[in-house]
Amino acid sequence: MTRHDAFIQKDWEKGGLASLAVWRTRSDGSVDYAIFIVDAYCLGVKDCVTETGVSATDVAADIDVQLPPAIRERIHPACAKKLIEGALAYAQALGFAPHRDFRKARKILNGIDAAACPREFTYGLDGKPCYVRGPEDDDDRVDRILAILEARCGEDGYDYVDPEEDEDELDDFKTREALMELLDAEPENVPRLYEVSGLIAAMSLCPTVLSPLKLLDVLWGPQGKQWKSHEEMQEFMNLLMSYWNQVNDLILSTIDPDAHPDNNIIDIFSEDFDEFAAEEGEETASRAMTAASIVWARGFLRATELWPEAWGNFLARPDLARHWEVIGWWAHFERKEVREKAIAAAESEPPHTLAAAANALARALRRPLPRAGESD
């Protein structure tokens, strides 16, 4: 008599990728088993390995390596087969074939009745395929998969996720939040994140290279800050340099010829004010975002006032005068007559907003990165 058993990776539903081990024990005690990597979001059976006629001891050792006890749980063999075959059918309907070894591995499932599984499995994510790039998926493979999805589902009929890009974004968010917290804990005369962001943006655009170390004088004056330890100082410097690079990347992504027209170099986002919106309403959140933009403009303008000689003739160029003027209006927004000019400019056609002025200066002062095959 043949008996089937199965394990599945815990919490696989959170990412749509399931590792399963299915084995059958024969009456003579020998075991056949297969390990399946199943993508329930898009690609179906991505990988599988099979061994036959193995001892129970060896099978246990192999499965412990492929699917360690700490991250697995039992699943009824009928449900394991149902999940595998459902993902297979979903992927095939999209145009994706299973792993080349699936024909052999599938034999391990013979004798299991998938209809005996009471569970229902959902394929895709939020009603459409979602391709999550794997660590071994090179750019060519990504392009092939996306081309198949677009041909089958249309441009908006699928989603694509690159975990490495998402992880980078998360790291950037954590850096920004950590620096914001450190600056918020400083005395009131020390610039906060949005002013520092404006300073860094201008310093990054300055035609003369300005050392990031100059920021320390702006923050704490020539006397510097009394650090509690070398480690505390190093932590701050690491955060500051990471954030400097973030702002620089934001500038480069904005001035790229293929950039989205809504991109801008101002590191202020509506999500920063979600708590205001939730607790005090959208109008209060909008005012807080405007206040942050004013502070950013002050930081940007301050970099020209602190080191005017570093800017050469860029501060006096006639073609840039209007953009510098708008930056100045926002930096002095508290003055009624200036505020009215800034608002009128923003409501003009075409609108001349703070973001538009900052972007125009960025394009005038920085060159985009050269593309592959282009000379610098």
C-alpha cells in the first residue's frame, strides 16, 4: 500500500511563493519524493526536483535541507496537489510552461485525489497576475516574462514587483526617518530635515563642488556638536551621507530625459503628512505640506547665500532669473506681498510652481548621467 505525506512552507500566502515537499512511501519502505517551488501569483511551477527509491532516513534529511522544520508545516496531500495543479493551470493560461522536470515530479502526485481537499486557493494577486522578480531572474528573463504578460493581459492587466528595488526604497525611507528623528531632537536653532534637504539639493547642484562637511557648520556652527561618543558621531555621518546620496539620486532621476513629468527634486511627499490628515483633516495636512515646502526653499536659497562665490554667474544669469525669483518667494512666503506673488505664479498658465522652478534650475545646473554607449 502506498501512503502520501506533504509539507508546505509556512505563511507562503504572504508572498505567493510556496515550497512544497510531497512524498510517497511504498509497501517495501522505499520512498519517492519531490520538492516543488510554486508561484501562485504568476509563473506556476518554477522549479522542482525528484528522487525515487530513497530510504526514509535519507528523505527526511533531504527534506530538512530543502524545507527546514522551523519554516514548514504539514499540509494534506490532496491540498498540496490541488495547489500545485491550480497554479500550473493559471500559469499555462497566461502562456507560461512549468519547469522542465515537472513531468517527472508530477508522477509523485499520482494516486492523490485533489478533489478531496476542502480548501480553496486564489491565484494571482488582487484579481490579476503579479510577477515577482526572483533573485536569479536576469534582465533578459524579466523582459521575456513581461512581454508575455503584456501580450496576454494588456499593459494594465498585470503587476510587476522587483523586491530589490522595493528593499532599496525601504532602506531609503528608514534612513530619511532616522535622520529626521535625530534632527528633531536637536535644539530649535538647528535646521530640520526639510531645510537640510533643500540645502543638500542646492549644494548638489552648485557648479563648484561643496563638501558635505560644510553642512556640519550650518547645523551646529564653527564650534561643532558635542557628541556623546565616536559611535554617535559616526552614526549621524553615515545617515547624513546616505541621505545626501538619496537627494542626489532624486535629482538625477528628475532630470533624466525619460523621467515622468511629475518627478521633482523636492524631497517632500504627501505621505509625510498622513497623520495630520487622519487626525486633523486634509486641509491641515495640506497646510503642513506647504509649510514644509517653504522650509525646503529656505534651505535651498540659504546655500546660495552662504557660498555665493561658489555659484559663479549662475545666480545672475537672465535665463534663470525667473526660477531664482520663485525660489526666493517661497523662502519668504511669510511676507504677504511675496506670498501673493508666489500664489499668482503657481496659478498662472503655465503654472510656475516651486517644483517647476527647482526642476528648471536642476536641469540648467546638472547634466543627466550618460546612457550606455554614449560618451560623457
